[in-house]
Amino acid sequence: MFTTRPELSGDFGMVASTHWLASATGMSVLERGGNAFDAAVAAGFVLQVAEPHLNGPGGEVPILLWDAREERVSVVCGQGVTPAAATLEHYAGLGLDVVPGTGLLAATVPGAFGGWLLMLERWGTWPLADVLAPAIFYAERGVPMLPRIADTIARVERLFRDDWPTSAATWLGHGDRLANPVLARTYRDLAERASAAATREAGIAAARDAWYRGFVAEAVAEFSLKTAWRDSSGGVHGGLLSGDDLASWEASVEEPLTFGYRGHTVCKTGPWGQGPVFLQQLALLDGFDLDAAGFLSADYVHTVIECAKLAFADREAWYGDADVPVDDLLGLPYNAERRGLVGESAGRELRPGSPGGRSPRLPRLPGARVRAQAGTGEPTVGRDGSVRGDTCHVDVVDQWGNMVSATPSGGWLQSSPVIPSLGFCLGTRAQMFWLEEGLPASMRPGVRPRTTLSPSFALRDGAPWLAFGTPGGDQQDQWSVNFFLALVHGGLNLQEAIDAPMFHSEHFPSSFFPRTARPGVMHVEERLDPAVVAELRRRGHEVEVLGPWSLGRLSAVARDGGFLKAAANPRGAQGYAVGR
């Protein structure tokens, strides 16, 4: 089949990401003797500068990695938690029934810095100053002002001028080169503190301490608690983050959740993120014959979409930073019963199951009147098919067999006002909580939001095979599933699977403000066979056909047949894979 670019193949190293500068940075680290973990961290910090509308220092990052020495997959959780003051009573007192999608009130502890540093400390080899150097260079000198960045800034220019003056000072007035000298100064200060330490590990610890207990934490707390500016609720609200909130948090290492499918073992984060919904889809699909259906046939697409609806309904009822019945959700009896709900016609209801006999409870969709504001939530796919940005992704494999899949996000330039002394804004991930008691994803202090960020890793016949992922909010664990199935059932290579016509469901509530749902609606790229689209409509799907290259921003690296391989997304003319 036609591909937009070749699948890369070599034996030294591969980097694939959502921006060519990050991919080139990661590859330069590999070329100079760094390993996959050093390369991913350096690339991750560059993404904060090169794609500030998609991620930033105040955001978060979940990471899946394979350590060739330990021969195991680990999860690094760089997802910060809610402030101690983030109670249901506080939000109710403000008259809110949904957390605003922008502004200070939706901030959680900025976890990306801690997540990247934990991976560098435990698995990397380079000093912090060396991995920060490319990001400092680009922040000082500037990066190309991509049309998507310029468009994002233009959409929020009035908001910046009227309500967020520190953001106006940081992001307005640039030409074709976007620089952030204040952020460069912040990272240079951290690099100098790290370089002054006696050892590499001590330097990383010194920088982490400055971030979570030193000058960064002090600036975050002061700005959050003393500033009250307008947000997407239409009201003026201050923040809740305190110095104690930052000081008491640290990134963690966890075991992945896994599911075996047709000789492959897929690894994901725990249910504090939406990652297990990928595994639930596989558990349902395992009882269907997708090979007999035919890749991208009407039967194939219908089955995948209907299984996604069931899995995401369970996400709504059961997922959160709580006691989630994962074993039951992934169990054979449960999925055999759930599989029977997939009929010949499109399902129109949100139907969570009863794992272990428990009764599901869905959140009440909010009825809040919201202010129309650009930058709200995590804009992913426009009704016209344009991909307006939301998150980043980076994958790395090195010559020793180490592999990384990371999905940094949050702290978007359009999401919250810039902290003037630091050069970045806070994230807004708390918008994913429900302001309703008794749900796994209910707002409460000191817990992680049920993030949509969802890096992926897969083994084949027990050996490390594939690191992959995509931006896309709620679509991440649909587009990634489609890509994986294209490899397993479609027989495509990495680039062919990325380039193949993409589709997803809009059936379930959005994880982002203002939390709307579109029951029965699915999006497809117009390259999907028109006869397939017609048959899907006949079965009751409300199919909206979008642009031919509008859905998905996947990238991937692999170890396959004695070679290292990589591929990246052509959509948006921004992602790139490099390697040799």
C-alpha cells in the first residue's frame, strides 16, 4: 500500500516523535553515547519548547520503558496530584458543577519534571545539564513558529490581552521564531545547580529539590495563591496549589498492567490513567475473528468501534486513582458476557458492566453554562477534521535494546496564565475529575486525575517488540488500538499502519471540559472506502467523514527481525522518525 515515507530500519538507534527537533535531539544523544533513557529525556525537554501549545514544564508525563539489563517493563508515573485544598466543598462553594478547563483552579502538581528526572536518575547515564542543554539552546535562540502554534496563539490573543497579561508578555509579538528566554533562565539555573553537585545523581537530586521545594515551588505557590484571573467558567478564580503540595509529591515507578493477545503482550499504565481501556478492547476483540472480517471492512470497523464503546463505558464507571477491579474487568468470564452486547447495529447507550457483580455508576453529565473560550480543555480534532493540538509523544530504542514510550502533555500555553518569573504555566489536568461524590474519579485531595495520557509497549512471543503512542486525548486508546490491530491483523509495517485510514468513536463523555458526549457518532478519514462508510451508516452509526489526513498522530519504534525500526505520523507535517 502507499506510504508517505519509508519505515526506517537499522541497528544503532531510532527516535520517533511528534516534532522533528525532538527526534533530532534524541538521535544526537544516541550518537554521542547516551542510551535510550538519556535520549528520551533530552527529547522530552525539547518538546516543551518546540510544541508549547501541546505540552509544557507545568504538565505531566507517564512513561513505559524496557530496561535491557533488568529485562522488564516499568511504568514511570510523572502525573501530579490534586492540592490538599481541592475538595468538593471548595468547588461547590464557587458555584461550579464542573472543573474549569483553563486557569489556575484546574492545576495539579506539575509532575513532568519529576517523571523525566526519575527516569534519568535510575536508568540514564548523562548529567542533567547535558540533557537540558538542547532545550535551553532552543528556548534562548528560538524555534520555528509553526502555523499551528501561531494559530493557537491567535485564538487566545484576546484572552491574553484582556485577562492574562503575563501570557501576553510571553507569547505575543513573536515573528517566525519563537523564543522563551525566561524559561531558558529557569532551566539554566537548574542545570547549574546540578553541575555544582559532586555526582551525577546528586546533581539530579539538587535540581529536583529546587523544583519541588526551592525557587520553582515558591514561585508556583505564590502565583497560584495570590493570583485570581478569569477562566473558562467565565468567573475569576485563584489557584489551590501550595508549597506543601509540591514538596510532598514525588514521581514513582510501578508495574504495568498487561494483556495477552495473539502472541503479543500489551503493557499499559494502571487505571489512574485510561491505559487499561486499550487492554479491555483487546479482551473483547479476542473473541472475534477480525482476520475473517477483513482489514478495514465494514464488519471490522463496526466490531472495533462497538468494543471501544463498551470498554470506554467501563472507563467512565470504574477508572480512577482508586481501588479498581482490574482483574475482573480483564477476566475471561466478564469479557465473554460483555462480548454478547456487540450486535449487528450500532449501540446507542453507554453500557458499563458489573465486574465481580458490582453495580456500575456513571457520573452525571454537567449542565453548567460555560464561556466560549479558545484553549478550553484539550482540543484534539476539529469538526472540520483539523488536528489542533493536544499532547506530544516520543519513542526511543537504542543499540543495547533499551526502549521508551512517553506521552508528555499539559501546561499548554493556552491553558493557564504564565508564571512570570519561571516562563511557563501550570497544567489543568484536574478538569478530569467529577464534582460528584462516590465515583472513582471524584475530586478529592492528593490523588491523580484519571488522565487520558497513554503510552504503549508490547512484547511479541515474550521478547520486547514495540514502543508506540499518540496524542489525542480520549482518542489515544482508539488510534493506538487501530495501529496495533493494523500490525497484527492487517499485516502492515509500522509506517503503513500509521498511514492507514483512521477512525474513532465520539460515543462516550469527553474527559475534558465541558465533558460532552455524542452518542452513536464516529469519525472516519475520507480515505476509508465509501462503501464501508455507507454500510456503517446502514448499521446505525452516525458517521462524520473528516479530512483525508486528519486523525491520529502516532509514532513508534520496534525491535523486529534483528533490526531496529521506526515510523512517524505525516499528518500535520510535524512528526518525524530518525535513525540508523
